[in-house]
Amino acid sequence: MTPPPSDTPDPIDDLVGDYLRRVAGQTDAGPLLERIEADRRLTLSATESPRASSSRSLSRSAAWGLIAAVMLVAFLGGRYFDTSSVQAATLLKNVRTVHRRSVDRCYLVQHAPESRSGGQPPSEGSESLLWTRGDHFWSDAVVGSSRIKIGRDASGTIWLSSSPQKGIRFQANSSAIPRELTTLCQISSLTVPVLVDEVLTDFDINTDGPSDRPDGRRSVIWARLKNGRSHSFLSAAMLEVDVERNLLVRLVLWLHQPKGPGGTVTYTLIDRPAPGLQSYRLESHLDADAVIEDKSFKSSK
């Protein structure tokens, strides 16, 4: 994923701009205007000299200057006392920049399904290792007794493999990839800039911190769906950021599905040797004589 051109609206800048406009809109200058106008009329009625008359324009300019100054103080005061969203937006912008770099990072991913009611057996959870590099990724996941690898390479092609003998590729230009596979890829890629853009689009954000810890300074960013907005599988998120490196070190996603809550997915940054760019290709996970199928889907429209 390449950075957007300079003339493309930045969702973080838009968020900050909306916040500042909201603060400005809350500043009511009406009472101040009335007081200044009353004082001006009183002065004019009590003073009939040509000097008072000629200074009328200057007084009006000074009054508007005072109004502007008072509004600016109220505006900046609002920013000072309610900066959580702006701080979170700035921090996310820095995180997005860092995670766009072509650097391998590894996360331990743990899915804890929501408990079922009525004595039904709980769904199987999963645990996987997720490697990210810019906007491509690959994951080695264990779900119950099954193991599957899934990834997206530098060209955008999605692939998966359940054994070293067989792999499947889904063409990047396919517009009808099954919803389950799309959701799995969205969840897997949420540790890269896609996460930041989605959070800024559909979620209200604020931050706690930073706080000092033995392993460095951390800030926690909370993201919750805006009123009237919806998301295909995500209801809330928590991002823990190393503020010195602008690095996402922990992420918790609260999932939902049509029938109700879908549990949580927790990502934890771990230290592993970098596997290199080739590891994001399907062929790197297959035997030399493996069978690879290329798949495409007919649009349901």
C-alpha cells in the first residue's frame, strides 16, 4: 500500500478538523456582541464631539478584534480540556506511518469465542501466528484439530493451504470472494494501516495515557462504533501503542455476527526472526510437487 497523494483527504486530518469545528460551533458570542453594542451606543449618546463620531469606525474594529480574541480563547480552551480524540488521532496517524514500512512483524493471535447460552457447547477457539509486512500478511492458524495457512501477497492475491501438498489462490481482481474468506482476511490484516483507516471511518476514538511501564511508555486507544454506523464484523477495539516507537504492541477486537456477539480476538506483538518477503507467497509454504489451484468466483449480482 503506497501512501495517499497529497491532495487525497486524510481521515485523521478530517477527524481533527471535525473536532475543531465542533468546538468552534459551541462558542456563543451573542452575549458578548450585545454588551459591546450597548456600550458603543451609550458612549455615542453621551459624547457628541466630532472626535467621538470619527472614532466610530475604529471602535467597531476594536470591538470585532475583541470578539475574535475571546472566541479564540474559548476555542483553544476547548481543545485544551477535551483533547483525547485529537491525541488518539495523532497517535494513530503515527502508527499508520510506521506500519506502512516494509518491516516484518509477528503477532500471536488468540480467538476466544462468545459463550453459548442454553447449555450448548462453546465454539472452538483458535490460536495463530500472524506475520505482517505493510499491507500483506500470512497466518499459520490452528482451529481445534485443523491447521490452515492463509495469506495475501504483494500483488493482493489471497491464498490458503491446508497441507504442504495443496494450495489455493484467489485472484486479486475477484469481486465475489466468499464472505467468510473476506472476513478472515480482514481480521488478519487489521494490524496494518487498514485497521487505522477503518477505525477512523466508522468509530469514535479516544486515548488513555501515556503511562510508564517497565517495557516502555504505552498509550491505550479505545474505538467504539459511532451512532448510526455499522461494521460487518467489528463492534469495538482496543489498541495498545508503544509511544516511543509508534508501534502497535497489543490489539483486542470485539466481534459481532448476525446472531449476536462473536467473542474477542487478541493480538500480541512477539519477537521472532523475520521470515523475509518470500514467506508471503503461497509457494513458500508448499512442497515442490504440490498442486496449486487458481480460483475465481462468479458474482452473485
